[in-house]
Amino acid sequence: MQDVHGREMEGMGRKGEVKLTTEVQDSQEVRVKIKIPRAHSKKQDEFIRCIAKRQMIKAGRRFGKTVGAAIKAVRGFMGVCSACIGEGCLGCDNTGKVRLQRVLYAAPTAEQVGKFWYEVTKALSEGIEVGSFKKDETEHIIEVSGTEVRIKAKTAWNANTLRGDFADLLILEEFQMMNEDAWEEVGQPMLLDNNGTAVFIFTPPSLKSEGISKAKDPRHASKMFQKASEDTSGRWKTFHFTSYDNPTLSAEALATLAQDMSQDAYRREILALDDELETSWLVYGKFDDTLCKIKRFPIPDNWPVFTGHDFGEANHASLFVAQVRLPLPPQAPGYLRIGDYVAFAEYAPGAGSSAERHIENYKDIMGRKDGGTLRLKLERAVGGNVTTEEQTRQLYRRLGWNIMAPELTRVKLQLDRALAIVEQNQFYVFEDLHQLLGQLHDCMWEIDPQTKKPLDKIKDEAKYHLLSAFRYLCTVLIPKQVLRARVPQVWNM
């Protein structure tokens, strides 16, 4: 096989070598061997050799995900047939060679990109030294000069940071920490020209990663994996590996590490196990993202505002919701109905603020007119435990924010009211309220270990502060009893 500069890409040699012949000065030829590392196990080799157009790898830490991705990238870049690894098969006309690929690798952290970059530059070092390949350390690009064949590694976590490229092979690592739009809006279109391959690599998300994740739904990768595992067309292929599947790691060291980890962290980080999601296990599983997650628009002055509050010195949280009035503003979805509710602001500042400071921040959220009065009208404010937090409510009322106790005292009744509003698609959330959306997607019922059925109790309820504020708030909101057909409504402004 020849590239556009007359370089010969020969078949696979021993130990994963690809022989490369290149012309240099005085018409001399230099033969170098590109040593592509071999997989550390049959399991790693299985995903490296996979030829499905959509591949998902769920694996524990230190399994060898990045090294495996690097091997896959180098083989694609060198035009080595993945199905036979250069030995010859029907897919490559028994040549062991395919068209050289343009590879794009992306991960949300510079550290992860650095690991991948180290592996591919080490594998291609001899070709770089003789000038067969051009390397750009700053942009993390290795390319065949004068062609579109290259490997590029970049930091990306959403659509905007992934834009501006195309690929035959797209590898998204730590996919669980990326925003979903990286794939939905940019990744898919960049593969259209050549019917390219996409590889998604992730470890089930843990509590530690939630703070730095850019995902709207912390479980989006796990949900995508579950759906992909049900595919019967052959277009999708899923793999599940644990840290123990890497034979180069010490089993003794892993056992010691496990002793220092919580059971949840061990299941996710080492065994790559997450909660096998079923819609019935999610408390707010009926929240419809496609309909109820909407783009931000200016809240009109005549829309009444309701606020819900969950008190706490370290985890104070408030939710700001406006009730739809007519006419609709031009930027609002045409299917909003009078009486629907739109969450337009979330407030979770962390520890260290007084009640006075919280109230000033509330007023900033509501907006101020030139005279200092609030732009939006506060209709009602609700929050706190009915029986134990009345003194806190009294403090806020004395300071000018009239927070009252929830009208329903029992948590179950509060939750039933919230679920009724969500299930009837009466509750809308601006798409930039990432914390609230994350909690809506993540909140689960506790599961009976024997029957695998959800229990009537929320798992880790104490961490969902915005949802607690929402639950309190819903005690004064009114669910619609009769749903009308959702058709766009046109109103003259």
C-alpha cells in the first residue's frame, strides 16, 4: 500500500510491527518499523479489533482503556485492518490493509489527553524521526504531510469544544463527564462523509465526579450503554471490563485499594458497575427532556414567581419558578400552556452566607428596576421542614422574604404532588440549570436487593437539595387535572 508520497505501508510483522519504507535525500530509502503495542489480554484485544460502527466500552480504572484506544488509533492511522490485524481477511481482500484513517481522540481533561498522546507518539516515534510523519506537539497532531490522514488529540467536553473537525474514527474517552451535545450535535455529523466509526469509553460516574462533570444527565453514558446493549442490528457493540481484567495489575494491590474505598466507589471505579437503570427506578423518570428541557428566554414581568427553599448552613438551596401567562414571549416554546411552570433559576451557593446575603441574592435573581423595586413579582415562597424549621422561616420573614411552611406536612404527599406536576408535563426547566437537571436525572428509589423492585424511599435523599426545594414548592402549585393536546399556540404581542 502506498500513501500519496510513495511511502510503502507493508503488512504486520512480529510483535505488532508495521514496516514503513520512505524516500529521503539522494533517492535513498529508509526502512523503519512502527511497533504497535499488542493488547495486554484477549478482552482488551476484543474491543481494539471491533469493527462495529458504534462501540461502547464501560471499564474500571486502570483496565487499559487509554492504551487500548491508542492502539486502535495507531492501527487506523497506519491502515491496518482491524478485523484481521494485518493477517488478511475477506474484509481487506486478504491484504491486511485498509484505507488510512483520520483519527480524532477527545477527552474532557488535559491529563487524559496527555496519556493518549504519549502512547501514540511512542508507537509512531520512528516514523516521526525519519520524516514520514509530521508531529505538532502544541496541537497534539501527527499527520502524513499533504494529506488528510492524521491523529489528533484534543481536550473537549461539549459541542463547542469538539467543533471544527471531521474524522473516520472518533474516540470519546471519559464520555460520562462530557455534555451530551458533544456527540449529539457535533460528533455524529463529523462522521457522515466517510460513514465513520465512533468509540465511547467511560467509567460509571461516582459522586466525586459530579462536581466536575459537564453532563446535564450524570447517567447519560450508562443509559446509552444500556440502550446500545439491546441493539440487534450489529451497528452497536458493547463491552464491560473490570480493573481485574488487566493482567498487568497486581491483584494484591487491587485488593488493598478496595479496602480503602467505599462500597459504592469500589463497584463503580473497580468493577465498573452502576445501577442498572430502569425508568421505574428513577423518581422523576417521567420528566420528558425532549419536551420539558427548554432554551432560556426572558421571563415576562407579569408572570408570577414562586420560590422553594431547602435550608442548611452548608447546603442551602432555592429554586425559582415562574407561572406561564399569556401572551407568550416570542422566544418561548409555542406549546407552553397558561398555568404551566418554568424553572428559570437555581440557587445553591454552598456554605458561608448569611440569611441577609441569601435574600440579596434572591432579589438579584428576580431583577431590579431603576428605582430598586423587584422586576418580577414574588407570589409565594415556601420551604423547610414543617415542624422543625419554623424559626428559620421566621428569620427570613423578618428580613423581608416571606417564606411560609409547606401546605402538605408529610413528605410522601409532597412528593406525590411534585410527581403529578412532572408527569403531566406541567414543569419546564431551562437547559442551563445543570444542577437541577442533573438531580432530576439522578434521583432514584432505593431498590429491594431480593426482588429488584423499587421501595417507597429515595436513595441518598439528603443530597438532592434542589429537589427538596422543588418538593416543598409543589405543595402550593396546582397540578392540571385534564391535559389538553399540545399544539403550538400563536398569540399577538
